[in-house]
Amino acid sequence: MSLSQPHTIGKNLQDVREQIAAAAQRCERPLEEITLLAVSKTKPASAVEEAIAAGQLAFGENYVQEGVDKIAHFAGHQPALTWHFIGPLQSNKSRLVAENFDWCHTVDRLKIAQRLNEQRPENLPPLQVLIQVNISDEASKSGIALSDVDVLADQISQMPRLTLRGLMAIPAIEHDYQRQLAVFSQMRSAFDALRARYPQLDTLSMGMTDDMPAAIAAGSTMVRIGTAIFGARDYA
Ligand SMILES: *Cc1c(COP(=O)(O)O)cnc(C)c1O
């Protein structure tokens, strides 16, 4: 099946929504609790446009400049789109994220949080942020240890231009459902513990194309889906 076929993205989105509904039903969770983020990294604005035509309004981008270009392309769109930065964030790119995105999922150190807080323009609402936890991927340099979440959460909660919404994780690739579930359940426990101190937290961002059902079973409130919506990415 070629992605150049018209309506493919719309059909894929419909399939993903059905999979989310089925996963939610299996664990008796209300569907409204789960937000679908369409991860459009490496895909052209025309692909985003197809997703919008199929009713999708929340998008995730990994690369700062690519995301900023798409945000500019769709500026003023009605109904409003929501743009989530979900890639690794270097200090020298924080201003572009603070000035353009609605959310940042990958806050994993004080310095980045401070910069985003200082750089968030006064005329915009506070940047909605998640703390990225390195839950199982020793090879990744992104994310903080679970044991460091409390300190960073306390620091972020003092920052007026940031609103802490919850936690995010990208576990190491794992094909077995039960093992996926075990890792995601650790995140859920950490989220519940943090929510005992900050009851307003409402977002647990986890689950991608290959591990979405397990993430939902463990309590994900935001799944980040790229491949199942837009097809395989070409990094050539
Ligand atoms: C690319 C990416 C996704 C989407 O992954 P798929 O497997 O294509 O669904 C989700 N989250 C993050 C952080 C990503 O980098």
C-alpha cells in the first residue's frame, strides 16, 4: 500500500483510534482519558494536512527547526492545532521551543527547565511540560532517573512560565507485551506517587506504534503515534 494514495492517512488515523478504543475498553478505562498525539516528524506539511482533514489537531515533532517550520505553515489554523516537542532538547535550541511550541515532553534537567521558563514569551500561556524519565533504556542519554523526579518536579513547580503536567518515557524497544506492561507499570507507579504531591498533574505520555496497547493498559493518558498514522519514515 503506497502512502501517496489519497485518504490513506485518514484511514490509518481511524484504525489507530479504533485500536485505542479497543485497548481502553479491555482495561475499562474511559476513552476521553487518552489523547492521541500524531507524530509527524520527517513528514511533509501535506501529510499533516491530511491528518487535520481527518480531525487530528495535536501533533508531535522531534526536530526543532522542522517543527517550527510546520508550526509557521499552519499558523492561525482554526480550530487551533496543538504542537508538542518530543525530541531531545539541547540548550541552544530551547528558545525556539519556548517561543513556538505548546508543550515540551522532554524536560530532563534543571538547566533546560530554567531556560524554557526564562524564554517563554509573556504573551503566550505557560509552556506545558513533562519530565522525561529514563525508565529502561541504559543506552539513551535522555531522561532522568526515577529517583531524581521529585527534586526536578519541585523546581519546575516554582517556575511561573512552565506548567508541569506529568511524566513521559521512551522505554527501550521490547516486543513482549508482558515486559512492555511491566516497564510502563513502573512509570504509572511513579506518576501516581508524584500526583499524590501534585494532584493537578494529568498527563502520562507513553506508548508508540509498537507498544501502544500495553501503555494504555498501564495508564497512559497520551500516546505518541507516528508510523501507524503516517507510514514508515525515510531518513535517507
Ligand atoms: C518517533 C517517536 C514517536 C513515534 O514513534 P512510532 O513508532 O513511529 O509510532 C513517539 N515518541 C517519540 C519520542 C518519538 O521520537
